[in-house]
Amino acid sequence: MTYWAALNFPSTLIPNYKCNIQRHLVAVIGGLDLDTSIYLANILGIYKIPQLTYGSFAPEDPGQSQSTSFYSMVPNEAHQHTGIVELLLHFGWTWVGLLAAESGERFIQTLKPLLSQKGICLAFAETNLKTTHLAAYYAMYFQLVQIYQAILESKAKVVVVYGGTKSMLTLRTMVALGEMEIVTQISVGKVWILTAQLDFTALSHQMNWDMQAFQGSLSFSVHSNVVQGFKFFLEAQKPIEANGNGFVKQIWAQVFLCSFPNSSTEEQASGTCTGEEKLENLPSSAFEMTMSGHSYSLYTAVYAIAHALHAMFLSRTKYRGVVEEERQELQPWQLHPFLRSVSFNNSAGETVSFSANREVEAGFDITNLVTFPNNSFMRVKVGRLGGEAVPGQEFTLDDNGMVWHRSFHQVSPLSVCNPSCPPGSRKEKKEGEPFCCYDCVPCPQGKISSQKVVVLVIFIKHQDTPIVRANNRDLTYTLLTFLLLCFLCPLIFLSPPERVSCLLRQMAFGLVFTVTVSCVLAKTITVVLAFVATKPGSRVRKWVGKRLASSIVFSCSLIQVGICTVWLGTSPPFPDSDMHSVMREIILGCNEGSVALFYCVLGYMGFLAIFSFVVAFFARKLPDSFNEAKFITFSMLLFCSVWISFVPVYLSTKGKYMVAVEIFSILASSAGLLGSIFAPKCYIIVLRPDLNCKEKLIKKK
């Protein structure tokens, strides 16, 4: 109706308005359907009439609409594609279904590569969600039931639904028909992810249909906010007092299933409309009392035109005193520069402006659907996508209070083709299936599935062989365990800067590395004392054994514990904000508190490493095939090189790069220790077992 009036330029009658003086259109607002919006854009573009759409996304293909008069009150659809992928990754859903309208082929072709890049597969993709009149549903009866049955039988617990405003009518019809025909012993729940153009609209015959199948659905909707007075405005609506506004009477008759006297429409009504009915008493499926995303966009569009007109008239009166005559000469094309540069705060307190592509930078809300037994529902905002978000926080989601379908028992559902393979098995791809589907087959004999602890497993499995026994098994296991913790330390540095994480960062790093270096020092001293003890009459023999190694590790670590205790007691690390390192950016990080104590931790660790290096260097030529001294010498050389280089680099960097430098140093030094000390032993144990014998234990010069 709005577009019909827009094309009927000479007419003086526009719905709900009577313009006796102004006979020219200034702008057109409308367009829930993309195809209709594009057709109108091509026509209105000829006359340079601004067109503001509040529901349809701007065409991704510039060739579809070359009109520069097209303004979109909704964000770019590409943000929604990214948001869907981020939502699936957030919950770990890698096996999902896709249900789209006939016009959704482009959506599927755009989304498929994005999903594949992130390791997400499609269980099925149906494009038969047709939007048609009621009589055609009977012809589609069996097809809709078959689609719904395929959805229920699929292992995918998540279904992404894409379509226009009328597609929801077809979806609800499909679910209702499917539940009548398919009788299941248990409730089969699905998580429906609905795109922004879908809305829970219902025809008169659908108002009493069960909504429980959509419990826990997640929906992307154009960002909206609470507009003061909107609910009061709806509560005050009376069709008798509509003053010729026939739209209110039509809605009233449809939602209350009644008719007005002398009504020209032939409706199957159960009674006569009194006008005293209350909109707030209707279920949400019939009428929502809150402003939806589409309504909010429409509301904003009206104000955008009003502010643009105001700015244009102000610019005219600045140079001319006559205003009334200028209004008569208003041309639609004159409004464009003011509309493109418009920027204002609406009554909800949000800034409204257009991007270079003539799109409102509003973003999307992520809502969770909560249904009630009376077929009413409530949309709960649980997340936000895009908009004026802080860089790095474009996607936010609070899933603590999220409601799921009753069949999931309030546990976040799992939607994967196959669960993770248990230890001792490996993945084997299924022929003809997507990469997300695989079989779990036992590992071949002699192979293990975990790569992170492969060295530790090798030593435990060969613990009775000479090469392992000759190098103090218990000390080796301790060293390998703390080396594994060294590789895990960067995870604390990658966590958000909070009070607990800031305290743990340097403390865990200092203590774990101190124990690691202490184990290396204990190994070095044990090697030296073992050869001294072989001399006849040596008194050192009584010191050689596990007790000496344990004492060295304990005493060296105890000193570092004391330093960390003093640090925590005097000036502990704390979360801080850096507003000076980078212009126009505030960097959240951890302040070390006492820099002197931080370097004391590093200095003590360096002292142990240098002492180990010196002892190992002098013991590197001792006659033993399994002498570790030469490997420890090289490992300590790498370790010291990394941390000596760390100090000047750390002092010369600022902001987030300081964390990156420390993480690199941790990983590099840990890898150096692991490779230098244990790689030669693993080579002998795995590839050269002939050298792992008692006869090779001692080799004299």
C-alpha cells in the first residue's frame, strides 16, 4: 500500500495523511522484502527520491541496484553471516542443518565457505521453505512433513533458518503438521537459529498453536532499545477513536477475531468488536507490546528524515529570510546530502548515522526465546553483534541464564556429527561424508594418541632400560612434568587481565621454571658426583642418590618461593589500564607491581641456569655413553640466550606486545630444554634400541 502511494505522485491522498498543499514526495519508507525494495529503488532512483528500508538488507551485488537513493536502516547482512559462525563456534556446534526460503540460495552459497573455514559442516540444506497462501499448504502437506521428519531424524541439534517475514508462517505450519503426523515417544528438541528478517508473526488460525517447539530458540534481530511511552501508546489505542485510521481497525479485527458493524470485509469472526478489548491481554504470538527491531528501524527512519529536513531548512534560512516559498520548491534530490550526513541521538539515547554505504551502523541483538504454556513468549537479549562495540568485542554472548528446550534438561546441547575419539583411538574419515564425520578406530599397536606427553610416555614405558635408569628416573619424570607445565603457562598470559590471573601469571611462571631449572641443575650435579664417587676411597659416594637430587630441587625452589611471597606481600601484580602507550587506545593489562622483584625472580632463575651451564660445561667430556652433561650444556646455552635477549626486548616494547614477547620466550626456552635433553634419548629408545643396553653404559677413553 505504501509503495502504491509512492508511485501515485499526483494523488493528494497518502494512507493516514491528507496533504492538501504538498503534492510531491520527499522520501519513501518501507520495504520488508528485498526484491520489492530493489524494484522500487530502480524506479525511485530515476526521480532521486530517497528510499529508506527498515527490513530488507542492502543488496550485496551492486549490480542489483545502482540507485544512490537507497538507504538501509538495518546493518550490512555480512555482519549477520559472521555472527552465525561466531555463535556456532561459541557453543562448539560443528554439525548443523540449514533451512531457507526459495530466495535463500545466495545466503547458503555465502554461508557454506564461511562454515567450512571454521570446521563446521552442514548436515542438510533445504530451500523449500516456501511462502505461499493457505490453500497451497494442503498441496505441500506431505513435503512439509517429510522435511520435518528429516530434521528430527538428523543428529544435528541446531537448525539455522533463513527467510523473509512470511517464512515464519510456513515454518510454524511445518512444525505443527509434523507434530501431528510424527508421534515420538520422547520429546525431540532442536535449537532454531533464526535470522533477522524472520519474526514470530501468526495468522488468525495459528494464534493458538503450540509454541513449545521453539523454546530456547536463538534469534538475530536488528538492534532495538526501549522507547519511552511506546507501551503506553499501544495501551491507549482505541479503534473507535482512530479518526479514520482504518489500519487500526483491520489489526483489531484480525487479532481479536471479531468484526465491526458495517464492515466491508467478509471475515469469519466469532463476535462483534466492542473497542474495549485490551492489546496487552493478547498472547505474544498474536501481538507483542514491545518494539521489535523492524519497528525500531522504522521509528528511527522517520526521525532521520525529520532531522534531514530540519537541517535543510536551517541551511536555507541562514541565507534567505523567506521560508514558506522555499518549502514549495523542495525537491527530493536536495535532501540527499543532509540525509547522508545526518547524525542525532534518538529518544532512546542512541546515536543514529549512516555509513559511507548508506547503512545504519546499528548491529544486531541476539535474543533467547522463552515460551509459556499460554502460547505466549518473551524475547530475552543475551548477546550483541557489531554496532558501536569495542574492537575485539564485536561478538558478545552471556549464556549463563540461557533457556534451552526441555529435552536438553537445561544443559547446553551438543551438535556434532561424531563425539571426540577416546584415548587410544584415532580418527578415520568416512567415505562420502563431510570432514566433520569420522570413525574412531583403535590406534595401531605400539602407537599412542596423545602427542603432548609422548616423551613422558616413552620414558615410563621404558623405565627399566639402562638409559632411563642411568639418568635418575624420578628426577626425569619431575622434569618432564614441569616442562609440560611450562608449555601451559602462556595460557594464563592469554586470559583477560583480572586480579587472579595477574597474580598467577608471574608467580606460576617463576615457580614452574625454577623447579624445571633446579631439576636440570640436580641432574648436572648428580652426573659430576657419580664420576667422582667411582674413585676408590671417595667420601662423595654417600652423597650420591635420590636424596641429593630431591634436596637440590627443594632448596632451590624454596628460595624462589620466598621471593614470590615477598612480592605478593609488598607489591603484588594487579590489573591496570594503559592510556599512554598507544594513541586513541586504552590497553588493559597487568601491572607488575614491583618491577624490582619481577627482575629478582628472573635474576634468580638466570643464576640457576648459568650455574647449571658452568657445571655441565666442565663435565661434558666425562666418559659415559649416556652422559647428559653435553646435552645439558647445550640446553642451558639456549635457555640463557633466550632470556638474556628477553630483557632488552621486553624493556623496549609497550602494551600488548610485552605479553607476546614473554610468551615467546617461555615457549622458546621450554622447547629448547625439551629438545636438547630428551630428543637424543628418545632417538636411542625408539630408533636405536641396540644402544640401550648395559654393555654400552660405560665407555672408557
